[in-house]
Amino acid sequence: MRYAYGLTIPQTVEDVCDPARMAVIIYDMQMGIVGQIPDGERIAEACRRLRDTARENGFRVFYTRHMSIPGPAAGVAQLRTAMEWQRVDDPTAVRTAFPQGSPQYQLIPELAPGPDEVVFDKITMSAFAGTPLDTALRDLRIDSFAIAGIAMEVGIEPTVRHATDLGYLPIVVTDACGAGHPEAAERALATLAFAGGSRTTDTATLKKLMRRD
């Protein structure tokens, strides 16, 4: 921790690992996503352990959930992105991958939110684009968060990059972040390390810090 100009400047995971200033974000751990990842069960268990430790020690937990807009209601960017992901050339051939209320849209049962926890739906990769997440965290005076979930190379990296621009110190829990493409995930982590402004840790280390007296 450093101090200058009347400011407290956290620099490490330990500096921000306090329920008064750090939250936990569980990113897109949905039925239709976890099953696509080879080690999805391991990531789900790591997220569950992290979430349970957060609950036990007074850290607030937020969840994100990706949803798809039906083709006739989707806009240009939504259709273009879906066409690229689904590898189709005709916008009318795009299928609605995660419609609201569908089985694949739901969070996995092991990570069902508690009565005092919130799920934010999104149609973008960054969890901060078009959701109330930033407002909710700022209203709590939270300036850092630990993030875990799926997928590192698709949504977690954009969320972390966005968060640093918003003034947060994001903590990527590397062994609790899954990836569909391991090489792309490694590139994403390397990009975050090069850009600066975020930190990495592992589940065991973070749990130990969260439990400190």
C-alpha cells in the first residue's frame, strides 16, 4: 500500500482483500457454457469454493449471465457477432444460443445465487457494458473485485480491461477461470500482464487472505 496526495493506493491482492472494498464476481457459469469447457467441472468446483469462502467472510458476491436476443429483435453488432461465432453467412440462419429462461441460460445448480446475491444479465462480453454492475459496486464503495468463471479469453479479459479503465483493481483467479481455447487464454493473461492495472492469484491464496482475522 502506498500513500500520496491524501490518497491510499492499493498495489497488491492483500491490500484490497477486505470485504469493505473487494467483491467476488462469478462470470457466466451457465449450463450451456460450462459443458462446453473440457475442465468445466473443475472450474465449477473452484468457483464454488471461492464463492463459499466469500459468503463465510462477508464478501459480496455478484454473478453474470449471458443472454441472446432473438434474431428478429437483435441489432447489427449482435447479429454480426452471432454469425461469426456460429460460422454462418446468413443473418437469418443465426440461432438464439442463450434465450432467457432456457435451460442453457441458467446458472449451474452448484452456483445458484443466495437470497442476498445478485445476477446481472448481459448481451456483451464485458460485464460492465450495459449492466448495473459498475453502479452497484460504486454504491458499495467497492474498488476491487476477484473474478472467476468462463471464459478467460472471451469475456473475462474484456471485463478486466474495462474495469481498469473504470478505476478498479481487478483480481483474476487464474485456476478458477476456464477457457475454450487454452492458447487464447494464455494470450489473454499475457495481454493483461503487459497492460498492467490488474493482478492475478490462485484460489488457495485468495481463500487464505479472505479468511484472515
